[in-house]
Amino acid sequence: MVNDSVGDLPVVLIGDAKSETVRAYERGNRTFSAGGSAGEILSGDGSWTITEEALIGPKSERLQRLAGHNLFWFAWQNQFPGK
């Protein structure tokens, strides 16, 4: 799990070792940490459930998943030489 930002947008990246995937979600002003069970993460305001579409908070708040896909560095370099 990584708490970071893309430009001005705070995000949390959550990796899944079994499926070898990473999902990004908006995180607002929260900082997340690993929970006690699979599919759960924690923030200062409680336990959150990880779903495909969103993170679901303790008061049913939803933080949307961000669109994205994996890309190898050399594919980026070929598409945008010199960047």
C-alpha cells in the first residue's frame, strides 16, 4: 500500500500479490494502512472495505477507484521519446 499523490490528487495504491495487480483510489485527506484481514484497510476514521469500484468507509462513504492500466517503461519511452 502506498499513500501518494498524482499532481494535486491524493491517491492510495493497493497491491494484490496473488493477482499481481495494483489499484488506485482517491483518498482525500486520509492516510491508509493495512488492515487485519484481506480486503480491509484502515484510516484514522475506521475500517474500509476494498471493492473493484470504490473503497467503502465505516459510514458508507465511497472513495472512487481511478482508471488506469499497467505499462512497461519501454512502451512509454517508445510512445514519448525524450520525455
